[in-house]
Amino acid sequence: MDPVIIVGAGPVGLALALALARQEVPTVVLDEGPGKEEPRPARTAVLRPDTAALLERLTGTALDHHGVRWAGWRAMRRRQVVSEIAFAPDEPAPVHIAQHVISGLLRAAAADQPLVEIAADSRLDSIEQEPSGVTAHTRGPNGTYWRGSHLVGCDGTRSTVRKLQDIRFPGRTAVERHAVAALRTELPWTDQALLHRMPPWRSSGPFAGEVTARPLPDGAWRLDWLLPPGKDLVTPELLVARIRETLAGWTDGATPAYDLLDTGVHTVHHRLARRWRDGRVFLAGDAAHLLGALGTQGLDEGLRDADNLAWKLASAWHHGPHEALLDSYQAERRAVVAARLRATDQALPGLRGGGGLRHIVPGTARGHDALLTDGHLGRGALGAPGAYTASPLAPRHLEGEIPVDTPRGAPVSDVRVTAEDGSFVRLRDRLGRGTLLVLLIAPGTGVWDRKHWVSAGVMPRLAAAVTALPHPAELLVAESYPGAPAHSVLLVRPDGHLVTALTGVRPADLYAAAEATVGGAVEEGVGVEAGVR
């Protein structure tokens, strides 16, 4: 069977390769570069709890050892603290980490994975599709033809895959610009991110009165100054002056000692590809969308693309083409990213001086600060993980369906569960294996050995129903789940989104929900023909 060809060896491409490998699907990753990413301390990413957990599953590494999990968040206006949030040690919190560190962790994991092949110095220049697969040609020292079952373009903003497939990429250019500096210094707070609007010190140069500070390991920080619209040049002298002014303002005195590690100008564009699927060719990450204004993070959405697409490609690879399931990738992910872009575009005029939000937030700076906090922390319409409420995979008319605190199609809460071997694990740890998860809510089971309850009550009937499902599934048990009554049953997709919650054991409803989740009945006797590279 041919591997899946992934074009691009950035975080999204490598994450997709590892996610497919966890589901026994081989991949070839075409890397245009030499096989490593140069360190850039000022090029970082803030990962929300769900995407941080995804990377930890794929790499087998705790990100706390390589980045900083925020202890809190503070928003200031002039000299006043307008909001402050503290994260408990066991509470999910954003993680700030350098992008080259993310890539390094993913590359190391890929090097240990026999199902992942990385082809360095391989620049794509053609794609040909056939009913049975895809052929890609690369040029360079290792230029050759590659044969694959499917091809995924994770090759960034200037995606060659998108251009070869003649897919339009409309949107807005330079929505925001930020001057960026990574430096090592001592600030009056530790491991806490700060958004400071209209700081009281005198502005110097082309800066717009908003600065963000986010902690990095080893006493380093990334500082971002919002720049006004236009193309004003940010010279090294202007940036150094702004660094000294900002650090002095935060320490109420002379500029503290600092070590400047890296600088740059970060320009945010908002674009959305018209199509994310063209036959056996898909787009993901920056090749499919660009976003990032108001504290939102494009890498978050790219990793969610990989998580969504991986289990669907794996199902098609193992069981044959299933068009409804593969089509749902574009339907779900494009809708979520489009909604995020709409929410950000609606917020921008009011937050950046246009006044367009007065009918929503009646001129209050506090309301604007709350919206920015949502973007930076991954909450609300600007930042929360999207829910696939209108998914074509959503089941219809389940008589036994009940509401829980997680809306249908939204990511599930990460509760403690008992696995089939009797071990206690987190629900999130069971994701990404290509299997559906069936979760029984059974209070009191946590204090008893599994052998005492696995054959009692509703368990035998539920276990039989799970075995009969049209897609592989794992049965888990939890003592509680937010908003779920005792003896209810939750069905969860391989990427962690809730399909449905049912009252009690209802085999017919459970089967119907599972069948809808995998796109309906699988076509009999249809498979992907084997080929050679």
C-alpha cells in the first residue's frame, strides 16, 4: 500500500505524519530544506491546552520541559491592572515555546518512527492524480517521483501544492504588524504573560501603544509591540530605544540589564483557501489558512487540521475510499477557521480605533480588554477550539440523546477514566488512535477493582454494543463527567470531539451515531491499489 505524501516538514506536516503513524499509516514527508530548522528565539508559538496535549501525545515529551506553561495572565491599561487570571498547577494553561523547539521535538519523534520517512532537499514541482493514487515529482539532489495514496500540502503560506491545484487564497494583507524582540532579563513577575495597553511612558518611533510580554525558558521573554497601519520602517535603533523604555517602565526606574537574543517584524495576514480538498490532495495549516490577529494563533489551527484529517485519512487508507468522511475535513475545519476569521474581523475596528464594536461593547475599554484576553488565552469566539456543530458527520434524530456540559461537536473535557486494562488514565491520552471512544459514567467505580464491576450491571450489554459498532471502538469508564448523569454513555471521535451523549445503554442509537461519525456505511470491496515509488 502506498504511503501518504506530506509536503512540508514544519510543525503541521510533522504532526500529521506522526498522527498517521500512530494509526499504522506510513508517510513520506517531502522537506524542501536540509532537514533542520535554524533557531529563531523570536519565532514562538502559544499553544492552547488541547494542542499542547496533542504535541505531547505525538512526541512523548512534556512540553513544560521545553517551554513555559503560564502561571497567569495580566491585562493592564496605563498603570492600572484591569484583569488578572491565575492558573492553578493542575489547571490547563497556555504553553509558550519556540517554534524551532517544537519542530525539533517532532523531528526527533519522527526519526524514531519507522513509518515516517523524511526526504530532505526535496522540492515539489508537479502532482498527478489517478483513481488509484497520487504521483508527485521533486527536484533537487534527491529529485525523483513519489507514489502515494493521498497527498497533503502542509507547505506554508506560499504553498506549492495550493498553486499546482489552482486553488485561490483570498483574504486581507497586513491586518496587524508587530515589532518583536526576544531577550533575557529579569522582570517584576515570573511565568506570567502580560498585555499592556496605552502604557504611561512616552512612545518613541512608530509604535501604537500596546505591548505584550510572554515568558520563555531560562529567564527569556518575547515582547511584541503593536505597530500602526502602514509600512513605517522599524530600525534597530528605534527598537532598542523601545526595549529600554518598556523595561524601565515596568521596573519603575532605570532599564534593567538585558541580553537581546533576536528581533523581527511579524506581519499578520488573514486568508482562507477556497478549497481544502481536490480529489486525493488536501491542504492543511498555513497552506489552507492564515490568521493571528488579536492574540489568536495560526499554529493552533494548523495542528487541529492535522488532528482532524489524520483519523479520516487513516480510515480511508485501511478500509478504502470513503468520500463522505474525507469531504468532512473541509466542511468541518474550513467552517471553524472561517468563523474565527469573521469574529476577529468584526472585533478589529473597535479594538484598533474604528469604533465598529460599539453596538456589542458600548465603547468600554474594559470590554475591549476582555476580547483581547479571549484571543490570547484561547477563549470565546476569538480563541476557543471550534465545535463541529454543523458537521455532515453529526448523527440525526437519536431518541436517547441527552444534553451535557459539552455541546455536540465540541472538544470533550479531559476527565480521569479507567481503561480496558484497568489502568487509570486521562481521557485525552486515549485520543488519536483512530478508534472511537465510548465512555460510561459510573459513579463509584474508581474505588473498586475493575474485576468487580466489569461483569456487573450494564457493562456486559454495553461491551457487546461496543464490539458490534461499525468502526473500532474502545470502552472507557469515568466516575463523572461535567453535566452527565450516572449511567449515561458518551461517544467521542478519535480527535476528541463529542458525537453524542445517551441516556443509558442504547445499542441502536450508539450504532447509528457511530455509523454517522464515520460517514455512513463503508463501501464494500473498495480499496486503494498498491503502487511503487
